Amino acid sequence: MTQFIIRRLLLALPTLIGASFLVFWSIRLVPGDPALALAGELATPEYIAQVREKLGLDQPILIQYANYIGNVLQGDMGRSVRSGIPVLEEIQIRLPRTLLLASISLIVSSVFGIAIGVTSATKPNSWFDGGSMIFALLGVSMPIFWLGLMLMIFFSVLLPQWFGLPGPVLPPTGSGTWQHLVMPVIALAANSMALQARMTRACMLEVLQQDYIRTARAKGQQERLVIYRHGLRNALLPIVTVLGLQFGTLLGGAVLTETVFAWPGIGRLLVDAIAFRDYPIVQGAVLVIATGFVLTNLFVDILYAYLDPRIRYA
Amino acid sequence: MATLTRTTKKLYDRPVQRSRTYTWLKRLLRKPTAIVGLLIVLAFLVIALTAPWISPHNYDLADFTNARRGPSAVYPLGNDELGRDMLSRLFHGARISLTLGLTSVAIGLLIGVPLGILSGYFGGTLNLLIMSAVDIMLAFPSILLAIMLVAFLGPSLQNAMLAIGILSIPVYTRLVRSSTLTTKEELFIEAARALGASHLTILWRHILPNVLAPVIVQSTLQMAVAIQAAAALGFLGLGAPPDVPEWGNMLQKGRTYIFSAPHIVLYPGLATMLVVFGFSLLGDGLRDVLDPRLNRD
Amino acid sequence: MKQRTFALLIVTVLLASFLVMGPAAAQSDTLTIASGTDIENLNIHIVTSSPSFSVLEHIYEPLFSMSPEGELEPLLAESIEATSDTTYRITLKEGISFTDGTPLNAEAVKANLDWVLDEANGAPFRFLLVVNGEPAEVAVVDEYTLEITTAAPFAPLPAHLSHGALGIISPALLEQGADAMASNAVGTGPYVLESWSRAEEVVLKRNPDYWGEAPAIETLVFKVVQEDGARIVEIEAGTVDVAVRVPPAEIPRLEANPNIDVVVTPGLRTIYVFFNVNNEPFDDVRVRQAVNYAVDTQAIVDNLFEGAALVSTAPFAPPIFGYAEQQPYERDVERARQLLAEAGVEEGTTVVLYHPTGRYVQDALVADAIRAQLAEVGLNVELRTLEWTQYVPHVRRPMEEGNDVQFAMLGWSTPTMDADYALFALFHSSEVPPGFNGSFYSNPEVDRLLEEARSTLDPEARKAAYSEAISIIWEEAPWLFLYSEIQVTAIRNNVSGFIVHPDESLIATFAEKN
């Protein structure tokens, strides 16, 4: 098992390096002088010179990248052009908020997604099955931000109107109380939930065809036990993989959801930074999110190998 | 010897394609979900292509006495914040979405498919290089890469198309590579090699047609992805300039009036959802028809 | 089956709790203000946005304060007098301390002003103390007296000293450097910093040792509510007491609400479209006037802003010292066409209008409206927009760099409430790009008048000079004069004494809540 972990870690390393190189290099896409882009238009000539020195623009690009990574690993990702506060600090404050949102969404989407998927698989081609799959497809097609806006209208305007309430049922934006979490979680989870339902259904259907299911039934096992102990547990493996990948996608979807609901996480930091042309933050935020994504995938791979020993020797 | 090669070549040149398409279509039309998807996609295409002629009003005409009015007899879907007709803007937005989708998918196709074929066929270092690049691109969750590219390049329709196109490349590469790997093992490939066919001939004549099926399926699904991504970029203000009636743009501008004039936000989102839904249904149906054993990556 | 009923029960309970739980009632010793953006950081010498100043000016105080009516009032300083043409002597109030115990004295003020003047610190408002390219010199005379000497006579200096960016920070904190100042706040003001939760809210608590009259409200919460629509929902629900930047479309609805007062305050920002007088067709004054006659600013104000904007009657807003009302260019399509014909501009000529997007309220919308209106006089307008950071360098380029801009929209705010700031940088011939005079306007008479007005210390003489300069500018129309912004703020009617300043800062120090 340890050998497998080490192997996977080593494989993930080039990907991380490649991705970080892409993020590092992309700043050169900005028209004009990258030092100016990273320093901000209002910067003093001294500060621009400082930035330029740190970038080392006259050195070969690989050395520049080495410098950049060296700095990042020491915690120096530059300073926000807008607030002057170190990028790492800005990210540190906001990342936990996004993780909170993403985690709860993951739990919600998994619980409901798996439940719907299992029920659909046990009643294939029924009204429930067909209906839920259509809904799932709709859920995947819906733009997250549009769903968010619709939820806002529903909970903050329509519901109070219908019931004659003095104020919104749920606060439309912001954070601070658990009520602020509800709508963003629904919006973020919807997409995942739909995907999870479809994936679970597909996996379960395959598993339920297997011989050992028929044997269990023939042995007279309770249907519920058959489905859960024999069926779901075996289907769980691919479902878990998807779960892990979902977390990464949730991180990406958080960008849109946080913008709609003004949730003060790293996604909104990124979007605001883009609007302000705060390139150090854009670079830092993308790097952090991408790294998180790679690490999550790595973790899921290892988990998968742990659950299914056959994988370790593949 | 020459006669032998020509005869053998003729055997391979049998036009198999045409009858295969016919069978696909027939099987496709037997699935109700696929029919719905096909209808939606066709409607979308028709609207996008005929938008200038079927729009009831000039989509760009601002009449601010009508600003933010809800649906009425003259303006069936209401007016936006400048008093422009929402329905006409939606129609023209379809054009933009179509262009965006087609261009991005084309970029992904034209670069991803050859890369995938080369990677799968030749293997070795080339494969390693290409797949490493693919892995790097896939290290970024969903549209984050597109957001970053457009943020640095500067928001514009072209940059959005480019960024989404780049996003599509790894999808195609991976898909085509696995198809190529499977096809490579087939007997007729060995036979062609034995007959002295060059790599290029094999790639063009034998491998390519066989990876076509999954590529078609993926392209349909990729259209859905591209249109959704375009709307997301537009919503974040990273797409076309604001006066362009792109659906994501319209959602972004309508946000301010979400509580007083929700129709500005309702319809573009609904349209996006429907179109994405349609392409997804069609893609699913095509996949079931073309190769039920096809595994999604 | 049991599982299902249980789930149903949970859902019902949750739903019920939603409906029963109303919005949290705001306490009467806490005032919650919903602002559109977060503060940039806590260093008042570095920030540039009005939300930042709004918050920080409750903690830090400048030497003087500018009343909403444009009157300079003593704050940390007792008095100011001109001891010579180029020197001002300032006397500070005695017995004031910062919240860390450091006394407020002339040394402390000098340390702050010198910090701003130090180019290495990159203070964006350094120019407030720079005259003719020379930084002012600050000298300590005795413990509570200091002198500021400028390179040339500079009448606006007292007004400049009322700007928030020159608020006085405790010298002890100043010494600790920019990083410390960005995350800590030690001032003399009526409130102290309790907490700053990034992108969420800033909480201020009443300063128990405040030297002046203690504010009535104990706690101030500046809550970040980015979405326009969300701010409206919150003010209607009463979860916030004040909501800034109300979208014009919502005004009628809020006015109808008995619990809300909609407060309209004239702002200091003028939105205009400048013509590059070096490029065709706007090198001809008739064409420029024609555009002014063609665009119906009143309609824009009425329909796009629901009346929440002021049609420009001068190149800057009325509250500013030196304002002289001119006759606005009323819509006259015939006159416009006639002038265009005289100038030889053919029907259907294409002109390119640059405009920013999302920088000013409804900027893109207004540009679109202008386009529609100019079409009616035969001008075909092509709209072009750029991201803000690229926009300004592009539309205000020196001619040598290939400036082919015809006309472009911009805004200009005058935080000092003095006409010099509003006119000199924009209309003096020495300020052409890379300066702020994007239209390359050059009129020797106007130059002379502006120079005279800034060096004379007599207010009446200044006003006369400005009046003359403005009427010349108005006639020569280097701009399409549009409108000046009006701030629309929604305040719950149980709050009194809350001030919305024309310079966009919010003052809660004198507020009370029932």
C-alpha cells in the first residue's frame, strides 16, 4: 500500500509542477509589462522595480519559475494590488469559508444523489426512475448562477409575498448565520446531486446484474439487505471516486455560486480580483484552487486503492 | 502484384459510411428522449440562423420609456433595462451561443483529435508528452482554466471562444487516444501494415473512421459544455462586451433588477438551460445508439 | 416506510422554523450600514474608495472637516491663517490623545503629512500637498502649531486638509510601517476598530475617551452587501438600517414603503463625454455643440435614473465652491442638424464613442442611450469599451502616441469641493495627456483665469474668475455635458441624524436610533 501511495505521489508531482508553471507563465498573457501588471497601475516606481527584480525578467524562464515556486513555498505570493495585503493572507482568510460551503454541499449532494440513484436503480424504468433522471439532466444543464438567482427570488421575494411575511425567508446574500448557507448550498449541490444520481444509478444497475445478487436473493435475503449490503457496497467504489472528483468540481462551481450569493470565499476573491485587475490575487487564487484539486484527486485515488485492493497492483 | 493491391484497396474502399448513418438515425428516432433533444437542438439551430428575420423588433433598439417592463402584448418576453425587446435579444443571443459553441468545439476537435490519435498510435515518448499536457490541463477544475486565461488575455468574445476551445482539447485527446488504442489492436490494421500501407494511410483510412463515433457523441455533449461555459464567462463579465445580447451577459446585467424586474434574469437562464438540456439529451441518445458499450471517461 | 415519515417530519419542522423565524431585529444601540464593497485596508493614507473613507473617517480625523454645504470647519485643528502668500499657520486643539495614549501634537501631524509626501509610500492622494510639482514643506513651530509652506500661492490648501486621506494616524502606529497600518487602526476619532472580517463586515465601537461629543450609537456595523438587489431586500426587511447606492429603478418602491426614507444627496462626481479637439470631426466647435444639442440629457436622467441625477449646468456639481450656473444645452434636433450641416459633417458619418463598463452607475447604458440619440441627427455611433485599467491609459494618451480617440466618457469627482480641483487638471493647457486634460482643450484666456483663481486668496475674486472661465468653457463645449451623480440612500425612518456627505462618505457620528 505504501508503495502505491509513493508511486501516486510521484505521478502527481509533475502534474502539480506543470499546472503551477501554467499559472506562473499565464501572467505574460496580459498585454504589456508583467511587472506592471503585478504591481498595479497606481504603484510607485520603486515598488514596480521591486516586483521586476523579484520576477527576474531578464533571466531564463525556468529560473524565473524556480524563483516563483521558491517564493510561493515560503508563503510569498506577492501583494494584492487593491489592498496591499499579502496574497497569502487574503487567501488564508477566505479559503476556510469556501471549504465550508463545498463540504456541506458535498454531503448534501451525496446523500440525496445516492439515495435518488439507488431508488432509481431498484425501480428501473418506472415513473420515478424516468422522472428523476430527467430532473437530474435538467439539474446538470441548469447554469448554477441562474439557479442561484432563481432561488434568491423564490426565498427572498416570492415566499414572503405568498405568506405575507415581513421579510425574506432566507437572507439573499452574505454570510454569518446558517441561514446564509442554505441557498448557496442548494445551488452548488444541485449540479453535483444530479451527476451523483446518474452515476449511482448506472453503477447500481451494473452491480445488480451480477450473479452474487441473484444468489443473495435466492437465499431469501431481505430485499433491503440485498440492495444495501451487497449492491450498494460494491457499487460504492466508483461512486466514491466520483464523490472525490465532485469536490474538485464544487471548488470550481463555488466561483460562480459565491459571486451570486456574495459568499466571501476564495471564489469571490478571484472574481473580484479579476474585476479589479488584481493579478497577484488572480494568480494566487488559481494556484491554490488548482493545487487543492490535484491533491483531492490524489487522495481519492489512494482511497479508491485502499477500498479496492485490485487497483494497487494495476 | 499491382492488380492485387488495387483489388484489396477496393475492398477497403467500400462505402460503409452511408448505410451506417442511416441505421443510426433510425435507431435514434426510436428513443423519445433523443427525439426531444433533437427537436430542441434543431429549434435552436433554426432560431440562431434565422434570428435577424424572425425577431419581432430590432434587438438593439433602446427605448427607455419601456425600460424594465414585464411581458406585454407587443413585447412577449418584456424589455430589458434599456427598454430593448427581450425576445429579439434572446434570438440573437442564440446566434452568439451557436458561434461560441461551434468555434470552441472546432478548436477542441481540430487539435484534440489528431493529438489523441498520434498519442495512441505511436505511444512512447510522444504519448508521454501529450498525456502529461492533458493531465496538466485537467488539473484545473471545470472553468477555472478558462476564467484564468480570459482574465489575463482580457475579456472579449474571441478570447472566450479560445479559452473554452482550449478547455475542450484534453477531453478529445483522451477520448480519441483510448479509441485509437482499441482500434490499433484490430486485425485489419495488422493486415494493412502487412500490405505495406504507410502510417499516414493507416491513420487516415482506418483509425480515423473508427474513432469518429465517440467523437461525434462527445462533440454533441461538448456543445452543451461550451454553451454553459460561455454563459458562465458572460455572467462573470469575461465574455462579449456588455451591449452584445449574449445570454450570460444578459444575466449579469439583469442582476441589479432581480427583485423588481426578474424577467430580465429569468429568460436568458431558461434558454441556456433548455439548449444545454437539448444537446445533452441528443448526446446521450447518440451514445446509446452508436455504441452502447462506450464508457464515459 | 418509517424512514420516510421521519424524513417528512424533519422537513416539516425545518420549513416551519423558516417561516416562524423572522429577520433578526436590530438593536437600538447598533447601527448597521449595508455598503457595496469592502474596505481596501485600514490605512487611511492608502485607501482610495469612498466605502473605505466612510469607515475609516470614524476612526481617523483630518485637521478640518468639510461640511456638506461646503464650509470648512475646525476638527483637530483650531484655526488656520495665511501668514504669507505661500505659508499657512495651523493651530491645533490641545488635550487630544490617540486611543493608544500618544498625544496629538504638531509633531504627530508633521509625521503624518511627511509620510504622505514620501514618494516611497505611494500615497495616492499625495498630490493634495503638491503645488507646481513641488511638495509642501511642513514645519513644527511649537507643540500645537505648525506651518505649511508651498512653492507657489495655493488657495485650495485648507480645503485639501479636510480630505480623509490626510486623516491623522497615531505616530506610534505610523512608525510601525505600512503593514501594521494596513491591519490596525489607532486614531483620535469617535469610534475605534472592534473587528474587520474580510469581505464581510467592519465593526466599530464607540470610543469612550473621545475628546468631542460622544456619539449616541454604541456599535457601528458596516456590512458588505455587494448585490444591489440584496441591499434593497435587507433594508426593506430591516436587517440593515442604511442601504447605500439604491438602484434608481427601486426608488418608487422604497418611497412607497412607510418604514423607509429615501434620502437624495447631490454628489460630487460629474459624468461627461470629452471630445478630443485635435481629431475630426470634433475639432470643429459647431460639431461639439451639435452633439450637446442632440443628446437629451434630461430624458436620460428621467428614464435611466428615475430622476436620480442632476443635468449638468456647469462642468462640475453645484455643491462645489466656484460653481456658476450655465444654461444647459436643451435638446434641439433641428439646431443640431443645422450645425452639423454647417460644419460639413455628412449624414451617416461614423464616430467611435469609448465608454467604461461597470465603473460608473449605468455607464454602458448611458453610452447606449447617447448612441441612440445621435442616430437621430445622422451620426452613426460605434460603441467601444475597455476594461477600466486599460481604458484610462487608452483614451487619455498623448497625441504623439497615436491618439485617435474622438470622444470618450469619463467621470470626475471633486473631493476637495473646490473648483480648482474640478477645473485645473481638466481644462488647463498644461495638463494635456499624460495629464488629465483628455480633450486637449487649450484656451489662453481660460488658462489665465484658472491660474489667477488658484493663487488669489480672496474668495470673491476666485469666484469671479471661475465664473468667467466656466462660461467660456461652456460655450466652447470641449465636453458633451451630461449629468452629475446624485446619491440615493435608503434609511429606516427610526434613524435620525445620519449624514450622507456629497463626497460619498457616510457619517454616523451624529445619528440616533429609536
